[in-house]
Amino acid sequence: MRSVRARAALGATLVVAVALIGAGLAVLMVLRANLIDQADLQAEVAARDVAGQLATGTAYDDVELDDEEDHPVQVVDEEGRVVLVSKDLRAVTGTGTTGVTPVPTASAGATPSPGDDDDDGDDGQDDDGSRPDSGEVSSDDPEFSDGTATVDRITADYRFAAVEATTRDGVTLTVYAGAPLAAEQEAVGTVRGAMLTGLPVLLVVVAGVTWLVTRRALRPVEGIRREMAAITASEDLARRVPEPDSRDEIAALARTTNETLTVLEASVERQRRFVADASHELRSPIASLRTQLEVAEAHPELLDLPGAVADTVRLQVLAADLLLLARLDAGEKPGGGTVELGALVREEVSQRTGDRIAVAVEVPEGGAFEVIGSRGQLSRVVGNLLDNAQRHAEGSVAVSVAADGRGVRVEVRDDGAGVPEDERERIFERFVRLDDARSRDDGGAGLGLAIARDVAARHGGTLTVHRAAEGGAAFRLWLPRPA
């Protein structure tokens, strides 16, 4: 039962079984109720026919009893004595009395007629001395009961209807007439047998069809599983799982899996390049510092102390950049504090006392340029953009802060050579430096702009580069205002 196919087949079979059993029971109940209603109607008609004859004064011996085998009749008086029964009726149950022999008259030994005088001397006449023309048949709904009757030595189940009739002599009689239940029992039994025979066959068909359909539907999943297992074993993230032609959930799963593999492959490849580039960038300052220290050990008078300090600072900055990128890649979220970008830009510029070109600050007075984020990370972004402008500017560097729609825009401009249009996205990749930057000794490791864009993205903003009015590059940092 660990198989999805088995669970699906079992579940479908159970659901169909419950539904069919419930529907079958309902059908049997409705069928039985309808057939019993028909038997009730037949019994009532037979009982009212006999009651009508008795009410009109017909003698017991003259009462016509039609279809005595199908409609056995028993008539009892007020005292429960049997006064009339069907000719071949031998035994009966369900009528309140089991007697099947009419009570004879005391004088002649024959069955009395409804017109005979009663024992109390009542002659059955009305108060004016006249005898009524006929009695009365009760118009109330008859009472029904289940019982058995033995007719001609054959015992069967019957449905009895009890109808009261009052003769013209004032005698109240109860007529019991039965209708056979053999047809109802046979019909219900036939339907029940057909259901019991067909139900297992139908459940087997449902289970088989569900198994086959589920197996066919899950076949692409097995292909995806095998390919994922092969990718895991080979560690080849360039492979992709097969995508079925259907447009169902499994096809969507395959597409999503391939998209995940693409992102994972790009991430792993970026990590590999990051490790390789970091190793390369770290090798240079470490090798230079080691060389200087070895020379100083052998010839102390040749120690280039400023160069050693510069290499140490470069190594320190590179390590800090690598650690920040590692935290960003790990999903570190910026703090939830409020940062006023105008004040942050003024503070950052005021601390840059060693720049070769003075930075012009353009921040409107009284402006409120608040954003939500990490003050330290945003200060790092502004500093990296200013460092980049200082390396490429010819004679001017400017930074401005202004409102931009639902956010705040910080723009850093220089009058250098600018960034070629086809390189404006590549410069934000890690360890990427253009040729002119590589030719400078202080060109950096190519991480400043990558860090700046990653931090901007973590803050819900953007960082893009355009052509400045001065002819150089204009880096535009946009960050959203608090909601």
C-alpha cells in the first residue's frame, strides 16, 4: 500500500463500493415500499368489496369471494368471533385471530346471516319500526398488517387490510382481506441477487481501471524521478528532466523542476566562479605581502612599509567584501530601521577626506528622504558608488538625492569615459572589471558594484547605470519609501 497507484485504486474502489451499497439499499427500499403499497391497495379493494356486500345485507353464505387463493378473507364480529372465511383458508396469522371456522348459530348450526336477530331480541329496526335498507362501510383508512395464510395447504406471506362494516342490523364486522407478498419478495430477491452478483464485478473493474489510469498518469513522474536520481548520482546539473506533452499538473511539475535545476546550476556555477575569482584575487595581495616580508627579513633596510600596509588594507577590504557577499547569498535580510538618505549621503561624503576629487552634494534642504533598511549596508552602497566614480572621473564627481515616485533616488555622476551600453549589465557581475579599470593599480577587485546591486535588491530597490549629463557614468539607486 506504499504505492500511489494502489492507494488510488483502493480509495476509488471503497468510494464506489460505499456509493453502490447505499444506492442499492435505497433502490431495494423504494422497490419494496412500492410493491407493498400495491399489495395494500389490492388488499384494501378486496376488503372493501366484501365489506360492501355485508353492509347491504348479503348473507354470509352468499358473499362472493373472488380470487380466494390471492385474496383470503376472514370476517370477525365485535366479540372477535369468526363469522366468515374463505373456502380454502386453513390457517391465518396477522389478523388478531387464528380462527378459520365460522361460529354456527345456536339453533340450526349454520352460519348466521347479517339479517338474523341478535340474542338480545333487537330486530334491527329503526326507532320508527322500519328496517334500514343497508349498513355502512367505514371510510377511515384501513389498518394494515403482515401475516401468513395457509390456502389449500400452501402457506405464504400476505399483507392484510382491515376494514370495518356495519350491517343494516347494526352489527359491526371487521373484514380482513389479504394480498400475497410473493411478487414483492421475488422482485426484491431478484434485484438483491443481481446487485450482489454485479457489485464485486463492478468493483474489480473500477479497481483495475483506476490502477491502469493512475499508472499511465504517473508514468511521467517515474521518468522525472529516474532522471533526478541520475542527476544526483552524476552531479551534472546541466541535465534536465523530461517534460511530457500534456498540459496537466505533472507537466507543470516537470517544468518547475527544470526551472529549479536551471537556477541551481546557475547558482553553483556562480559559486564556483566566486571561489575561483576570490582565490585569484586573494593570491595577489597575499603573495605581494609575503614577498615584502621575506625581503624585509633578509634586508631590513629594504622594507617597503607603506606598500605592506597598502597590501594589508587591500586584503582586509577584499575579505570584508567577500564576507558581505557570503551573508547576502545566505539570505541575510536588512534591518527594519528607518534611514534618512539625505543625512546618510552628507555623512558619507564628509568622511571622505582623502578623495582626489571633491564630491559635490546636491540634497534639497528640509527634504524627507526616509527608507527602511540597514544603515550600514546602505552606507556601503553609497561608498562603493563614490569609490567607483573617483576611479573613473576626470575632474568632477557629484551625488544627488531626490524624491522619485513612491521612492527615493540617489544618483552618483562623474565626467569620466562612462560605461559602454553593452557593458552596463555586465559591470554588476562579481569580479568583473573593464579594461581601463584593470589597468589601474587601485582598480579594486570588481566587487563594489556587485555588492551595491545585491544590497539594493535586498532592500526592494534597483541600481542601474546611465549616461550622465557631464559625459560620464550616472549610477541611480532607487529605494522605496515606507508604506
